[in-house]
Amino acid sequence: MKIVSKILLVLVAFIFILSMTANVFAVDSNIVINSGGDDNTNAVQDQTSNSEGTTTLEVVEDNICTIEIEDLATFEKRITNFNETEKSVTLTLTLTNNKTAEQTPRDVEIFFVIDNSSSMTENYIGGQTRKQSVLDSANSLVEKLFEARSNIQVGVVGFSSLDTSKGETEGTINDADLRLGLSSSVDEVKSAISNLSVLEVGPRTNIEAGLTLADDNFSDKENVERYIVLLTDGVPNNATDGTFGQYSDNVINRTRTKLEEIENSGTKIIGAMINLDSEEVEPTTHKTYRALSEEVFGTEENPNIDTYFYIPDSEIEDTIVNDIFDNIVDTTDNTLRNITITDYFPQEIIDNFDFEYVASPNVGTVSQTINTENNSITWNIELLSEGETATLSYKLTLKDDYDKEIVGQIIKTNTHVDITGENNGNTLTETSEDSPTIRVQYDEPVITPDNTIANGIIPQTGNNSTLWFAPIITILAIIIIARMIYLKNSSEK
């Protein structure tokens, strides 16, 4: 009986050990031994991946936002640097004053061509003749011109008609008189103008003769500014071809042709028609004197010469001393003042890009950060002088945690740019929606196959495929034990 008990104990122990170790020696049916042959169709390849993916930034269109501010200045916004590694773009804003100060002004030659006909003495202004008012104003203009320009010469021509009672012939170049050739002496010029007040005058007006005589007495030097200042109170009724005393088409046409000829040569004509009655009708042509004058000189808005004024007696001094002066000496202020440049960003830029200035502006001041109320920065320039350029640069860098919704979208670096400023008291306002554009691209993680192949069966923990051995062994053990008990009992009988 003791022997049977021992055998039973050994079998139970063997069954327990076999049950505990069955899992250890389980195999994965998906992995087979590589026997060195080419047929390995049952092998399974593991896969690995880059879970982060790849983000890139690209410039889609390098548009240049350009704004022309009349003929004074040019604004540009452009991409000046693209850094693929840090996913950034640098944009530079420039504003250039296109006007340049002339370093060496050209020489100036001017002829005053002044009407000396009898009509200039007939009307009075505060006890003074129109002629005297014109001559006094001309002298004041001469003083201003010599003060403003050091390299100036002035000459004087008077015109009317000759006195036929003395046997002189009208309608020739002699209807004009050269009172002074080009002179650099302000005193000589003023004296010549003043002396026109005591000259004997004729009854008619030969503007063609006065223009011709002045034009013939300019110098032949190159690179010279030339002007004729024509001061008259009447429509021409004499010409240099022998025609006189007529407001005819011939006189009108010859005078206009001479004006055009002089202008085409490069000499600017600045004229003033003084106290011309726009309603009075000339009896032989049945046209108003204003209409006849416009056939020669055009209108103030569309003159046949460089500049023309129709002025009443009361405006003689102001027009001659100030307006004509401004047309000879360039007093235009070409500086730009109180400039504000506002650069507006789209929301995609605000949310997904870091903003920083590359450097402070070389002119003016700029807001330190983006104004989140209207997504803009503001650049203020108090004064931009002739030839000066103002520059500002900033950088946009893609954030690491950008919104994937922008991937593939074409993004403008600004929605629009507004510019306001002042020049000569006039307000300047310009805007543009042109903009350089960029795009964010994202590549999905790269899937890489793992081609490693096992050289034999790989033991796998946790596989219960061999547990079916345990019940069979148990049954066999029970049968053996039962047989042994039976045999023992039979022997004892």
C-alpha cells in the first residue's frame, strides 16, 4: 500500500509541473523558422513609423505690395528673407520720397515783356495808373527773384506800336523796344522797368514783336532755364508782317504761332492779361475781347502757354509778385509730413505665427506689438525729406503648435496696407490689398517596413495552446492507479 501511495504522489506532482510549464513552451503560429530557403510566405513584417510627421513653409507668390503716392513717393512691402529651417519669412517695408533736391541749380534767364501801349495809362487805381501798378509790381518781383536765385540774369522789352504821325511804320519788329539786355544787376533791371513809365507810347498792341525781340536776345548757353514774363492789358492788333490796327485772324494766328514756337524751344512763357473786360465786344469781329484773347492764349485751365493769368486791376500786385514768382522759382515743399502706415494682418497670421521686429525703423516710430483689436501695426513718420527712404523689417515664424486647419491654405502676409500723410497742406490717402503669400505644408508620418526574420521558433509567453496535454495525462494516471489498486486487492485474496 505504501508503494501505491508513493506512485500516486509522483504522478500528481508530475501533472502539476506539466500544467505550469505548458505556457512557457508555447509557440506563435505566425512566426516560422527560416531554414535558409527563399520560400518564407508565412512570415509577418512588423511596421515602425515617425509619429510627428514633417511641417514645411513655402513662399507661394512673392507679390510686392506697391503704393504710388501721387508723384511724390513710393511705398513697397516685400519678402526680403526666407528661412526654410526655422520656417520664417522676413518682410521689409520701405517708403521713399522720390523728389530730389537739386544740388546745383541751373542758370536762369528772364525777359520781362511789358505792354507800353496807351491803354495802360487810361485807367487809374487809387490815383495810380495801371501801368505804374504793373511796373512797381514787376520791380518787386525782380527783387524777390534776385534774392532767391544767385545765378540769374534779367532783361526788359517794351512793346506797343510806333507813332505813324512821325512817319514811322507800324506792324514791324520795331513796334518793340529792347530796353535792357540780360543783366545780373538788380539795380539796372529795376531802372529799365521804371523808365518804361516815361516813354512815349503808341495806341496799339504788337505782342508778336515783343516776344520776338525777347527771344532773339537770350544767350546761346546750354543748360539754362529761360522764361518770358508777358504783362499786357490788351489783345494783339498788330503783327510784324505789316499788319496793324486789326483784330484779324492773321494777327491772332501769327501771335499764337510765335508763342508756340518759343514754348517749343524750351522757354517758358508766363503771361498775365490785366483787367480784360470779358463782356465787351470788339466791333469789327463781333467777338468779345475775352474770346479773342482766348484764341491766342487759351484759358487759365487749359493755356496755350506754360501759365496764364486773367486778373483784375485789384490783383495786379499779388499775381505778379507772388504767383508769377512761384512759377519761376520752385517753392514747392516736397517733404512728406505726418505719415501713418498701417499694416493689417489676417487672423491666420496672428494665431499661427510669432511676430518680431528685425530692427527698429531708421525713420519714425512703430507700435511695439500687434494691436489685437484690428490685427495691425502702425508706423508713424513725422517728416520724410526729399530723397530720403524709411525702412522697417519684421519676421513671421511658424509656431510649433500651429493649427493644422491652415495646412495647404494660401495665406496673405497682410490683408491690406493703408497710408495717410500730408504734402503742402494737402491730405494724402492711399491703400493696397496686394500681398506676398505663403503656405504651410504637412507630410504624414513615414511608414517603414521591418524586414527582420527569425532563425527559429521564438518562444512566446502567455500562449495556452498546449494545455490539452494535461487532461490526457491525468486520465492515464487515474487508469494506472486504478489498475494497480485492483491488482493489489486480487493478490491479497
